[in-house]
Amino acid sequence: MVSLGLQLQAQTLCSYGIGNYTSGTQSEPHVVFGVTGNGLPNMAPLYAFTTIGQNTFADSCFGQPCTHVISNTTNENTVTTCVTYTLTDSVGIDTLTCCLSHYWNGTNWQWTSEYPLGIDDIEPTTASVYPNPSSDVIKIRLDKGQLSKIELYSITGRLLYKENLNSKTCRLNIGNYPSGVYLVRVFNQNNYIVNTKVLKE
């Protein structure tokens, strides 16, 4: 587990897309993720994924700078990409998933923050996901506010399940999925995201 200060600084960098940019055509965006350094939190991209309709496009970065290529055949004007980074400092290693949007202005892609978080907004909400590990049903609870949406992803970034909610708690059945590690993304009513990993036994 890395220090809280590094987590806060890294999430702020995530929110504003530092070191990332989008190029390519409207139908084939190229999202570039680098490795930060030079006084910034050490953030190395592991994998990136983008879901458009029923299709998910994923690329493994293996901790190196990489280009994530998306097939936007329906020519969507706004596309949201998520990338999982490893964070490293003298205290330890952790992971952080950022979700950022880019939009087509008619000529090129513009990078923007889907969740424009400032330092004061980063830690207002935590989510409990239990039991973990689990063989069938997991329960999700926010410490404050209401759940607005949950998403379940495979470790490779494929969206497996999504549900819109308006409640403090919910139950998610993972019994039909193979054993392994999954990413649960929890949204509150302000669209703040809490990410947590779940081990399916």
C-alpha cells in the first residue's frame, strides 16, 4: 500500500489527464498513456479499456508507455477510456484506475476529465465490498451517500455487468463467473468512482 499523499496526488493527475493525449481519426482514436516521473507520482499504465455499445477494446501496457487503439465505427463524438496504473513510492505499490473522456470537435480529439476531482473531493466516499473473497453474492455499501451505478469488469478490462441504482447498498451475484480477480467500480450520486478488486473463489 502506497502512502495516502501519493494516492491523492495520483488521483488528481488522473482527473486532469496529465501526460495523456488522444490522436487519430474519429473512427479510430489513439489514446496514449505514458509513465510519469520527474517529481510526479510514479504511475505506470498496466492496461487500458474502452467500451462503446456492446464492444470493449482493451490493450495491455505492461507498465510501459503505450497507445490504446479504439475502433469507433459508429463515430461516437464522446468516448470514455479507463486505464489502470501501478503506483509506486518508498512505502509500497498499489493500483489506481482512472476513467477519462475525449470528445471529437469535428477536426481532432480533445482530452477532458469525466470526473473533475480536486484534492478536497478525492476522499469523501468509501465503499465496502464483502465478503471478499466470495463464491457467489457480494454486498456493496457506501459509507455516505447513495449508490447510483455499479460495474463489474474482468481483470483484462471487459465490462461484464452494469446496473443503475438509487440505494445505500446492493447485492451483486458473481456465482456464474469463473474463479479469478475482478474489478468492481462503484459510483455515488455525484459520479465519484470507488474501485475495488474482488476475488471470485
